[in-house]
Amino acid sequence: MAKGQERSSNQLLVPQANQALDQLKFEMATQLGIQIPQDGYMGFIASRDNGAIGGHITRHLVQIAEQQLAGGTTFPQA
């Protein structure tokens, strides 16, 4: 989303994770073949496509958590 356009009331527990989450969003969109505008504003993307991106992000994060729990590995803390 373009700067100044953020309307979410969600608070990140680790504010520095915002850039990583944005990068993940762009990676998932690319995998799905969804073109995100250069300015980052996603307001003109169909709700279905935005939902698909969010669903893929969630699946990816759950997979990372499952691997972490299964392998007993820890990720660096920010």
C-alpha cells in the first residue's frame, strides 16, 4: 500500500517486520501472477486477488511455524 494510505488498525508486534511482510506480499502476488502497481497501491486490485495473496501469505507463515516446531529450530529475533 502506498505511504499515507494505510488504514489498518492492526498493530505489528515487531514494527521492523513491516518491510519483510511487504516483500512477502509482493512475492506471493508474483507467484500467483498478480501484477501489483509500481506505487504499491492495491486498491484497484480485485478483492478475490487480494484474498488469494493473503491466503498464500497465511499458508506460507503457517508452514514456516510448523517447520520451526518440527525441527526445533529458532529464527533470529529482531
